[in-house]
Amino acid sequence: MKVPRRSRVPRSTARDRARPAASRGESRPARRGIRGRVPATAEPVVDPVALLEVRSSPFTRRAAVFASVLVLTAFSVAFPVQRYLAQRKHVAELRAQVVNGATQVAQLKKENELRSQNFYVEREARLRLHYVMPGEEAFRVSDPPPAAGSPDAAAAVAAGTWWGRFMQSVATAATPVEHPPTGMRRDPRGR
């Protein structure tokens, strides 16, 4: 009886497993062309111009990752910065309102103090209401009325007293319309 022959595959020992593959001789180029066991292969010829063309590209994977990280960072920072600037603007507007309110309160306090003084009330009554103290005589001087056809007449009517303008508008409203505006029909029965 024949015993099957063992294959000639070398066993890997613990020492071989601990050594890197390059030191075991597995990845060495075949140079045994002298004995004839393994045919010798020529190393491929590398064109230096082709290497320069391949390596001269500015867009590498690292650059793409770096650019995407920059864009992501910009987007993640943009919204909070925008909110911060908007809040700063709002705070500045509120501070300006507080300053305006404080000046207005100071002015109103000063006016309130003046109104409690007798001389202020007397002065305002003389200026605004044309009042006089008992025993005094008041004179009112007015310009002569302008001529009816002059352009100053219309300005005088427009700038007249409010009760004069009111009475003139009442008089104008009381006059009947001779010719109604276009599109309106006059009812023959007077309605």
C-alpha cells in the first residue's frame, strides 16, 4: 500500500508568523533567473512626466475633506453669529429708547413743576387765551382784509380762524347744487 505523499508547502512556524512578510522573503522581487527556476521579470518603466501630471492636481482627497470641513464649520457658525448680531442691534435700539424715554420724563417733570407755578399759568392764559387781569385793557390789532380778487384773499380765508372756516364750510354745504356731478341723476320728484 502506498502512502500519499505530503505536499511540499512549507509550514509557517511561530517564528515566521512573528516576522514581517518582507523579512520572510515573500514579497521580494523574483531574481532567480540564473538557475532557471523562476523567470526574471523586468521592472515597469515609469515615465517621470506622467508622475508629474498625476501629482500636480490641486484637488486631492485631503483638500476635499478640508474644504468640506471648512464649509460645514462656516454653516454651523453662521446662524449663531447672525442671531448674536441681531440681538446686539436689538439691545442697542432698546438702550436708545431708554435714553429717549429718560429725556422725555425729565422734560415732562420740568413742565409739571412749571405748571404748578402761578406765573406760568398767568403767562399761558395771556398768550393762548388772550385773557387780561382785572383793570387792564386788551387791544387786538388786525390787518385790513385783502381785496376780493387778489391771491391773498384765498390765503387769508384758508389761514383764517377755525370757526370762520367752519362757518364757511357750513354755508357751502347749504347751497344747492345746480349741476350734479357726472353719473348722478337728479330725481324729478325732488328726492
